[in-house]
Amino acid sequence: MTRPRKKNRDLPPRMYLKHGAYYYVTPAKKWIRLSSNLEEAKRKWVELEAPCMMPSQGMLALLNRYSVEVLANKSPKTRQLQEPQMKPLEAAFGDMRPDEVRPVHIAQYLDYRASKDAPVAGNREKQLLSHVFTMAMR
């Protein structure tokens, strides 16, 4: 059985799949081997990126950190449900800083999801976003 391939665009910033292993590329372009296991590689990635993960870095970093630290510890069923919910949140809020997200932005997001015939999915994504913020404050 072939192991499913993870595309580089689905990985956290500066993490790449190369020759069957995951690598972290420093700002100085140095490649650091993390692991051949994605979960372990993400844990090591967080250790390398943690000093840099400030609110000024944006929601994308916050969502990635949540995926690595919190979502990885949830049941497989929960991960299966919530991983696809992260994509629209990354698209909508990825360029913003966490302190810039206001209730009006979330209301606009819910209106947008309702206009795309996905009001229930929008509500579940809002719940996930709320949990991301709760865990970030901890």
C-alpha cells in the first residue's frame, strides 16, 4: 500500500516534503530534516517556529499552530471533520492579524457561507475559529 503524498502547499510555512522526509528551511536557506512522519515533523516545526509565532505574524500562523498542537491530539474522527474546516478559515482570515479580527468580520464570513448554501458549515467553522482563539489565549 502506498503512503499518501502530502503536497507542499498543504504544509505549514517553511516546511517541505523532499525525498520522503519533511524538512524545515530557515530564513538563511538552511534545510533541517524534521522527520519522515508528518505528525512528528509538525511537532518539531512548532519548536522551531514557536519563538517567531507572534500575533503580528497573522492568523495563518495561529491556525497552523492550532492544527499542530491541538488538532493532532484529537480523535481521528474529529480531525477528519475539522481539517477540511481549516481551509476556508485560512482563506478568509489568513492575511489578518488575530487582533484585527472583529465580530463584523465573522458576521460577514457567516453571511458569505450562507450565500454559498453552506450556513451549517459556516457555523461549524465559526465554532472552530472560536476554539482556535480560546486555545491561543491559553
